[in-house]
Amino acid sequence: MSLKNKHLQEVTLNLAHLRKVDFKSGQSFHSKGFLSFQDAPRLALEIQHKDPHFDILQKGLDWEVRTWIDEQADKTHEQRLSVHIKLSYPLECQRCLSLYEEAIDFSSQFLFKDTEDEVDNFPLENDHEDAILNSHQFDLIELFEDEVLLSLPLIPKHAIELCHPEVILVTGLGSPDDGFAQGADDSTSAKNPFLSLKKLKFDA
Ligand SMILES: [Zn+2]
């Protein structure tokens, strides 16, 4: 895969620009910046459910994007986007149930497609890149949010040396009829996808 455009244009994308990037212009560029969680509403919402005291104004994600065009053997062109994201994200440790910040650092690559059908038909088994719909007004913040949510660990856990589980939660020695735990769970079950795991432990 060759990087066709050697002279990438450096651009600054402010908050308004990030919501409507014109990838269809064909201009390849490089850009990076910081986005506070406050300005990524879906992340802010998730975070505030977990930790109402988390500073969503000061904390956020460092992002970097790059686009380029690859020429295929048949002389057609493919336009790609790479995204690199670094952040600390508050999660609930599933061993001790206390909050901690998970350091997350990942890169994703995307191939632009012109129609929804092409995106839908893109092979799922391609773990090297995903297809996305090209647009004159592409919402990069939405893409950042999707990628961050997908990158979260399914079963978040402290580093073992930082984890101090209560005996009852780890060994499952709590009484299965313990009504207190169930009542607490029911009130928040819609918000936290991990609560079903917690229940399993109590019910075991
Ligand atoms: Zn822990």
C-alpha cells in the first residue's frame, strides 16, 4: 500500500470543523488535537453514568487523523483514513467494583466508500480496516466516539497490584437470597452493561 500524497497538508480542525469534514474534496491531510469529553456527548453521558465526579471538561482524548489515496493496479483510486486515539477512561473494575481509569491507545484504519450498500457489503472478516461512507460533511467526533466505545474492555479490571476486592464479591460467598444487592442493581441496570455480570456473581 503506497502513500501517494507525499506532501500531506497540515490542517487545524476546530470543534465545528470536526463535525463536518469534507473528505470528498480529495485533499489528503494530517491533523491532530485534543477533544474534551464535554464535546463528545455520547462519551460524556457514558462517563457521567459511571462517575458523576469525573472532570469531563478538562479530560478528554488526544486524536490524530491522516488521509491518503492509494492507486490500485487497475488505476482506480482508494481513499483511506487512519485515526489514532489516546485517552484515559473511567471504568468500574469487575473484580473489586471500584472506579479506575483505563489507559487506552489505539489506531484504526478506514476505507471510504461512496454508497451505503458498499459499506454494508464490506467483508466483516477484514480486521485490518473498516469501510465508512464518504461525505462532504463527515462527523469525525461521531467516529471518535464509536471507536472509543468499541475499544473499551468487555471486562474492565484494575492492574492486579491496584485491585483490592472485597471477599464477598470475589468468592461469590454472598447469600443468593441477599435482597440488598438485587434491589441496588435493578435501579441502574439500564445504564451499566456490566451489571449482569455482577448479578451472575451474586447468583452463583
Ligand atoms: Zn479492582
